Amino acid sequence: MKSIRSLLPILLLSSTLVHASSEEAWQKSRQVMAQACINASHLSKVKVLGEPIEYDDNTGYSALLLEGRYAQQHMKNRRGRELCLFQRSSGRASVSEADKLRWVK
């Protein structure tokens, strides 16, 4: 009984580590998100700016800033930005114009 009590804290601490995602899983998740956002974009020559903003699991969204060129003729190939909200549970991406967002390096 005494040995079980001494092992209990170790088992409880190690059980949280089992649920942590590996770096490969995070990379794959980011690739899926980036591709979904690029596919949802209305811009041409789209690229991802910076790193994703990960909201907590209660919210279930990640945000990603995209940059590209407006394809519409009247926009004259002007550079533009979009903010992509990616719903992690469904894998759906939604974009909105974000030209007013400032890019900070």
C-alpha cells in the first residue's frame, strides 16, 4: 500500500504528458490550417504572414494573416491582406479583408 501511495504523484504528473501533442502533430495542424486559409482566400499569389494566433480550446479558433494580390481587374493587382479564422474542430476557414491591420516585425 505504501508503494502505491508513493507512485501515485508520479502517475498523476505523467498522465498529463501523455496528452501533449508532438511537434510533428503541431506542424501538420499548421499546414492544414495554412492550406485551408489559402484555399478560402480571394487573393492571388497568397502567402502566410507570421505565425498563427492560437485561441484556447473553449473558443476553438486560430487566426492567420494572409497577404497576396487582388485579382479583380479594377483593383489593378494591388497588394492586400486578409485575416483567416480557422475553426479547428471542423477544419473550416473563413477570410475577411484586413488591409487596415498593421504588420509589425
